[in-house]
Amino acid sequence: MLMHRPDDHASPAAPDGFRPTASVLIWSGCVALLLCAFLVSLLSGPFPVSLADASSAITHLLSSSEPANNAQWVVAELRLPRALLAALIGAGLGVAGCITQGVFRNPLADPGLIGVSGGAALAAVSVIVLSGFLPLSALTGPVLLPLAAFAGALAVTWIIYRLGTRQGHTQVALMLLAGIAVNVVVGAATGLLTFVADDDQLRDLVFWSMGSLAHGSWPELLALLLFILLPVLLVMRSARLLNALMLGEAVAGHLGFDVQRQRRWLLAAAAMMAGAAVAVAGVIGFIGLVVPHVLRLLSGPDHRILLPLSALTGASLLLLADTLCRVIIAPAELPVGLMMALTGGPVFILLLVRQSRRWL
Amino acid sequence: MSLVLSDITLRAGDQRLLDQVGLTTRPGSRVAVLGPNGAGKSSLLSCIAGERVYQGRITAAGEDTGAWSPAQRARRMAVMPQSLQVTFPVRVWEVVAMGRYPWGDEDSTRQWQQAAMLESDVWHLRDRDYQSLSGGEQQRVQLARVLVQLWQQRQEGGDGCYLLLDECTSSLDPAHQHAVLASARCFAASGVTVLAVMHDTALAASWADHVVLMKQGRIVREGEASLLCDAEVLEQTFDLPPALAGRYACQNGVWLPGPADKA
């Protein structure tokens, strides 16, 4: 039996009974999953690549020398950048979902569902199509697209935030309906733009609507380091605020957080990650919805653990899904966004049913 | 250090939730704020807690509390809200640990957290999902979180610190009501000023050393707890029929701490 000594001045050590749910097992499981997913994605595909080829391709790349054979070239120029892209985008989407769910205090607040990704897609599509008419073509590329997508995502986030939040309380139904409206507008606008688009642009538009990592190469990757990896690392510092927000906006304020300011900047970071992901890979839904939700069931809602695990698991999930999409109908490939929608849709319905008993 | 409220006015649209409220509290005092529904009790607390934008001035030892940063405020003021909705399945000990966020030492003060949980009688619930608890149990968990926020002040002297409790006993059984107020009394004894919004006049009579009676956004009477034994005061404040006011006054008299309690 533990002794109860409230006025104990001795150094407060941890007594029994504070068992964190996230065990070493979950951590190592997530890291192992990511490593495996990465390896599998490097080795699978229509062109056979051995483990030795993959590792020497990476050493060649690091020493910036030419790849020695075709297999190494495939790894260095195609699979490795694509795998890194998938990992970064998956991590960004997982963390962005974790943040929007935490800030809106609702497990259904996924960037894809509330229209944030849609806003980003609309902005990016506009840039692609309109750059043909405006003297912008020199600017389009790995930086302008993410910036435009970020702006689109930010605009939608702001609208949703203003619409759905009254005095710190999020009205879920309103927020989701607003998201539907945004998604409809995005679809219609993309439809309109297809009329004015030429053949090349049409191909791009289709790719936006389905989501794919096929356009991954090193320049995109560098842009994503700035637009995804940086915010992912920065938001880790806000884990405590997201924890405190579980008790409500007022309580987070009582616990010493500048809620309004930090919440705005967290949403901006989420919009940046979701926007950059859309700019490079089109709309890939449900990672932001499913990953934090499943992790919360496994390891509890503590964001100090949830945020990094969402990054790891989001990366693994998209890597595996993308690998599957490349292999399943090789040499053609399935858009990974379709695959995520097919698996994510049912999960979303399951979530809705569970939620309906409590909130909607 | 005294907390001084001068001319606090809080508006919501055309309505005045608080109308030129003035109040001075001594350090270490136990202040009960009472009044009918909609009298502005919770609004008053939220102004002190810095949640609302008000007109007027609130000072602590001459310092304008409106100028405190959220982080500064959280190290001097712990607030227990009337009700709150938790969104995700968080466990009891995790909720209590958040009470140490203002200090950033939630991992190294487990012993204090344990003591606070024992004092609020929720230690046996520490591994439970907060959402699965009853209303009263949830209230006790929140109390433990609030208490642990000022735990070292209670040990080292809490002058200049404030504990704001908004109907913190509303869902509790009688034994827990008095136990909770006994904890609050401990904090006050160390110099922490405790301000509690209450509905139960008998409970207030048994605990407070200063009562503030509010009605329609104004303070109508304030003074010692014996004020609650005055039938006329109760009648006016709560719009009670005279017969009921008399009974309540009588009952509250029984609850006033006698000479034996004070010893």
C-alpha cells in the first residue's frame, strides 16, 4: 500500500500507477513498420532489384557518383525519391490530421473531409491551367505549386474555422457540411477548368483528382522538406497545447497557453502540410483521419506520443499503399488516392456511426 | 496580497452581465459568491480568470492582472470551470498531470499528483477513461488537476495565488462536498485566496469567511458568513418567499462554524 503524505517535501519521484499506454512495443513497432515499408517499396516493382543493388545505389547517391547498373539507376532515380516522397507526404498528412482533429476537438476533422485538401487542389489546378494564359509559366514548378496550394488550404481552413467555431465550441455538423460544400465547389471548378485545359493540362487535372505519387523526383522532394518536414518538426512543441485543448479552450487558457495565437499557427502549419502534399501528389484522403484515430486507440490521446507516431505511421501507410498501387497492375499503376479512398471510406463510415451516439 | 476588482462591467450584446462590480479580497480568505441563476457569478469568475474582455480594472498587489501573460497567470491562478467536455478518451491521471503544464514538470511531480488525487478521492480511478466516469467523479478529477497546479504554493505559502472554483461541488455527495471544501480550506490557510461560486447556502455558511451576494450583475451584499442567517437578506437576494427564507436562514445558522470548529 502506498503511503499518503501530501506535504512531503522530498523530491517528487514517480510512484506506481502512472502507466503510460504507449509502451516501447508500440514505438518499436511503428519504427520497424516504417523501415520495412521503406525497404519493400525500394525492392518491389516491375524491374527486379536486389538488396545489394539498393544499398549500393544509396551509397553511390551519397557519394554523388553514377549508378553502376540499371537496377541501381532505377533505385536512385525512381524508387528512392518516390519512397521518400511517399514517406514525407504520409507523415505530413498524418500529422496534419492529428492537428486539425486536436484543434477542432473532433476525431472527424480530417483535412480531406473538411475541404482543406480540396481548397489546396483548387488553387493548384488553377495555377496549372491558368499559367498557360498568364505569364506565370516560368514560375510554375516545385515552389509555386506548393505555395498556391498552401494559400488555398489556408483560405479554406480559415473559412471552416470561422463557420464552425462559436466561442471555442466546434459545431461538427456545420464544419462537415462546409467541407462538403467546399469539395463540391472544387469539383465543379476543376470541371470548368477542364474545358479550357489543353491535353497536357488535362492529364495533370486527372492526376489531381485521383492523387498519385508518380510525379515524384528530387526537386519536389527538396520543396517538401521545407513545406512538410519543417512544420512536422515544429508542431511537436505544441503537443502539450493539443493535450490541454482536450479539456476545452478555456482550460487550455487556464493552464497558461495563449490559445488563440497558438491555435492559429497550428492550423496554418496543418494547412501548409496538407497543401504541400496536395501540390505534389494530388488529393490523398483518409490518412489524416485514420492514422491518428487508430493510434489513439493503441497508445492513448497524449499528443506528445501521438504526433510523432502519426508521422511514422502515416509515412508507413502511404509507402505501403503506393507500393501496392505500383505492383498490383504492373506495368500500369493505380492512383494511390483511389486506393486510400477505397479503404478509408468504410473506416470513415464506421467512425461516423460510433460518433453519432455522442455528438452529431 | 489583495485582489482588488474595481468597476468591472461585462457586456454581452446590449445586456450587462456585470454592472460596475467592486470587490476586495484579503489573502488567504475563503470567499463564497452566491446568488440566483444568471446573477453574474460565473461571469465574475471568468473576468478574474482573464477569459473575458471586461471594462474596469482587476489588480493583484497593485499589479494589473489584465497585463499578465497566460503563462504568468497560470502560475498564480488555478481555475475550475463549471463544466467541461472532454473530446478524446483521456485517462484520469493524464488529466490530473495537465495541472502541472504551467510549470512544465508533470513528469517529475508524480508524488504531488498522487497526493492531489488521494485528497480528491480519485486515486483509485487513475487508470479509468475520464469519459466513463460519473459527473461527480469527473468533478473530483478536475479538482485534483486544479489543486495540483498550486500544490507547492500550499506547502511554501500561497500569498498572491488564487484558486477559483465555479460550482465545484454541484454534483458531489455530501461527504465529498465537505471533503473538497476542506482541501480548499487548506489552500486558504497557506495564503491562497479561494473564490468559490456556490449554490448551497448552508455549505457556504459552513465554509466561507466572506460571502458575496450577487443579483442581476451587481453585488447586493457582502460580509461575514453570518449574513446568510439573515432571512431578509436571503429573501431579497434570492427572491424567496418569506417563510422559506426564514427556514433557510435558520438552517444556515446551524451550519455556521461554532467556537469548537474554529479552534
